[in-house]
Amino acid sequence: MTRTIDDLPPAVRSRYPYRSRFVQVNGRRMHYVDEGPPDAPPVLLLHGNPAWGYLWRDAVPPLLAAGLRVVVPDQIGFGLSEKPHTHAVHTLDNHTANLIALIDRLDLRGVTVVCHDWGGPTGLGALLSRPHRATAVAVMSTWAWTTPSSAFHRSVLPWRMMHAPLVGPYLLGTRAAMPGRGMYLSVVDRSRFAEESQEAYTTVLGDADERTLTWTWPRSIPIGLPSDTTGARFRWLEEGVRALRLPATVLWGREDEVFPSDVFAARWHEIWPHAEGTHLVTGKHFLQEDSGTEIGHLLADFATRATRAAHDPGAAR
Amino acid sequence: MSALPIVEPAANRPTSHRGVPLLTEPSVGHYPEFRAFLARTFGLDTDRIGGPGLLSVDGRFYELVFLGRSGTPFPSGVEIHALLPGLEPLDEDVADRDLWAVLEWLVDGVGGEWSAEDLVTTGRIYRVPAAEQK
């Protein structure tokens, strides 16, 4: 049976009160919400591991209030989208192709692409593949290169141990460490997260077999080892984003320990000297949990200006 | 807390037992040293797809079923099955403790930068019951 937002616990539904929609992408069923006027400038909000569209719930209202169209997909393998068990489905290239298919199927034009975590490598790969459809780009707690990698991702304790052979399927699959304790440890206001959000992430990844992507995606992060599987794709990504001259903005969590702002936000500014920011907000890796509304206002202002500038270059400011 | 797993000869596999899959790892070579340890321990370099590996934990038996995948060195993956007599259901708590003991044995056996101590610390951070009981 296909679950929708209406099938989720009332507390989750009330915080994400949007209509479930589905679209077939790259051979899989993707869940998304699509709110606001269909002819308004679209903003595409992309999440990573192990989240789903719910992560953006507090950012959506300010974007809608600004008159924008908001499209929020659940990456295949997460949320209310299809969750293939076969690990070979979950390559970076397949996930990028999923988003390209979404952009094509919805015929998004003049889109502002907003990237968090794996929403970065996948969303930027999609943007580079469909550059004529994008107006602007925003990044937060994400990356698109091989070096520097995150010290957190290079360390055995706990990150590499968590997804090591056999340990990964147990700790992240059987024991659901990522949507459970993992997210809890990566927000600032943990009691609020436990009260308002935890259930939303665990309820959509209820069975061990549904959590395959939570331990296969960490294995796709290049950290300079011979076993890296995505180095070539990330080199292509870096070359591509360096050449991008779209309006860009950088938002980051002050307390981010996974992608520290002094390394990763700074790197985005080196790649995009024209980018706005860094807009620092309260937040660790899942900064939307602590500062979702503030992020929504920052994105609404940025997307509105970028769209206006695209239509009237003389009015960029 | 379960005892240290013991590598058993295939001849010790108990008769009239069935396998209950507990864990599937499709990519044991994600860190190649894990594949090397399993190949070394169960003689897989020379045997390729032969019989499964056998472990016992406190007298309970676990089978390691090795998987092959085109284009990937063997074994590409491994399933861990609990061996249970006849139609007896799985005792999930016991199997979970034993599985954790197997993971500690595995990580320690791989060695180098991998240690059971770090596994236990990781398990405690993420509140894995078997790790918290240690």
C-alpha cells in the first residue's frame, strides 16, 4: 500500500499539512509536495540522509507567503517515496537521475535549487545536467568535491565504524541509528526535536529493510581511500559548480560538526566568490530543525530577488 | 553478554537445523580488509563458492553464507544466519547478543584501525542494547 501524509501520526500531519503527490522517476515512485501557485517561480528543497520533506516544514510557509511555488521531494529510499532494498539502486548517479527526472516531469523552469546534505551532490548534479532550468542555487551543510573531506567522515569512531561491512546493516539497518539517535545528536535543541520531530523520521523508516539507504549513502562519501566509489563523479561536480555563475547563497549552522562552516561554507565562497552569506543560523547538521523558519525567510528573500534579477537584470538589487 | 565466537569446521553443522537470516551485507569489500579477513578465516581464497562458514557462540550455531557478484572479488557479500532446530522460532534477544559478539569478533579480527573497543563505544553512542550491557 502506498502511504501518504494523511496516513502518518496526527502530530506529524499537523506540522506538514500538505497534499501528497507521486511521480514516477527513473523507474521508481517518488513522493513530493507541490504548494503555491503553479505559475509562480519554483523553489526546489532537497534533503539528505536520513530525512524527508518534513525536514523543510518550517521553511515552507515563508516561501509560500512570498508568493513562490515550493516543491519538496522525498529522495527515493526515504520518506514516503519507494524504498528499494537492492543496494545497487542507491548509487549517487541513480539518485541524481531521479531528481533530473523530477525536474523534467514537473517541467520546472526558473527554479531555485536548495541543497542540504546529499541534496547537494544529487541536486547540483541535476542542476548541472539541466542548467537552463535553474535561476539560483542555495547550499547548506553540504559539499560537492573530494577534498577537503570532513574530519567527521574520515574518522573511524564513530562514523566509519557505523557503516563498516556488517556493522552498517546492523547498526543503521536493524538498530535504526540514523533516524533515531543520529539525528537527535545532530540538532541543538534536542528536547524539542524529541518532542516534535523524532517520530516523523522514525515512522517512515519503520522496518530494517526500509533503511538500506541510511547505510549505503555514507559509503558513497569520498574520503581519499582506494575504496571510494564516487571520486570521479565528485570531481565532475566540482568542475561543474566552479563554472556556475548563477546567483548563489550559503546558509550554515553555527554548531555544525559534520561540515564545519569554517571549512565547508568557506569552501563554497572560494568556489563561488559572488555567493551571498554565509548566513549563520542556530543549528548543527540538521539546521532546519533549529532554524527552519529563519531559513525559510532567508530563502524567500533570496529566491525572490534572484527571480526578479533573472527577468530584469537591471533590478538585481 | 555472549562468549567469543568460535570458528567451527563445516562437519560440526548441526543436522536438522534451518537458517534464519539475521543480517545481509551486500558489499563486504567496502573496506577490503573486511573481505580479506573473512577470506582468510574461512579459506575462501582457494575454495571460492563452496560451503558456508560456521561459527558457534555459547553452543549456538551461526552460518555465514558468502555471496558472489559479477565484476566483484569473491566474496562480494555475506549473510549471517542463525541455525535453529526444526521449526523452533528465533529467540531475538539471544540472537541479538550473539550477533553483537560476532561483530566484535569480526572487527577485532580485521584489526589495524578497527577495534572491538571502538565498536562498543559506537554502539553505546547509538544506544545499542548489546553494547550497553557490556
